[in-house]
Amino acid sequence: MRRPGLDVDQHGPAGNGYAALARLSKAGLLDGAARYVRTPRGGLHAYFTGTAQRNGHLPAHHLDFRSRGGYVLAPPSRIDGKPYQVIRSIRAGGALDWASVTALLEPRRQPRRPQLGHATGRDLGHLARWVASQAEGNRNAGLFWAANRALDTDPAADLSPLAAAARQAGLSHREITRTLDSARNRGRTRTHAPDYQAEAGDQA
């Protein structure tokens, strides 16, 4: 079977993606996962709802993202006779925001960010102007950062000025909604994905 999702690689002495997975879980970016599956070689697949996002690859973190035009294998598939095994199923059906994953794990060098004091409308205005100035390739990451700064100072902050600025920068409504939702979820108490490092003890 084939499913869209996150592929956490296990490369033995060369490293694995479990440290990155823990960071994504702590940030709340895995909350939409419907199922976790152990691969025959000791890696992990997390399955999400399919989206129009493109496939992605973060080799330094041993992670691959399969969405439009891509897939990961699912049970009852086998490799060299070894099965894909379901570790955990969750009643969830969300998508993975790959732009937020990339922004968290590999933040790009960005223009100087605004310095904020206490949460004020003026500070939010500075953030909005900064978001509007971001170029393609840095817009999602910039919006995610700005939203988190606004929510850090005021968890009930109105993020609509940031959304308007992101539209001005060229982001779609869907991208904006997904990124702001990820920022809001990051600050909430949540149940993290389990620590799967122990599950990867035996390798193919």
C-alpha cells in the first residue's frame, strides 16, 4: 500500500531522523498524524492526510516528505520478507505542514528581525511589515517566526495583520492558514508522539 507521509530514516552509524522527529513532536507539528509505522530497516513512517504540497528532503536530518507525486509504503508491504509494522494508530486526520518543518529544522538566513518588547499593536505592526517584505523561499518561515513571536508575548494575539502581510508577500490563503495554525498549536499543551528511538534497535 502507498500513503503520503513523513519518512524517518535509520542509517545506522551514519545517523537517523529520530532527534529531528522529537523536535517536530515538541513543536506540535506531528499532531495530525493518523498512524506510526515501523519500517523493516528500523526507520519510521508517519502517515498524514494528502495535500497539494510538494515532496521534500532534509538529508542532514534524515527526513523525507512524500506528498503530491510521492508516497511511502504501508502495511502489509514487505521488504526482503520483513513487514511494515503498525506501532500506533490515532484518531486524527490532519496534514503535515512541510514548510513549518523546514523552518524549524533548517531556518534560512533572514533579514534582521524586529526587536520586540511587551506585546503592543505597534510591535505587531512591525512584525507585519517585516512579513510583507519577505521574498519567495522565505515567506512561510518568516510568517511562522513572526506568529510565534506575537504569540509568545500575547497568546491571544490577533494574527490577522500578519495574515494580511503574508498575502501581500504572495502566500496563498491555504499556506497562511496552515502556517498560523502550526504556530498556534506550538504553544498549546499536547500529547507528543512517542519516543521511537528504542523501536529502531534492530536494523535490516
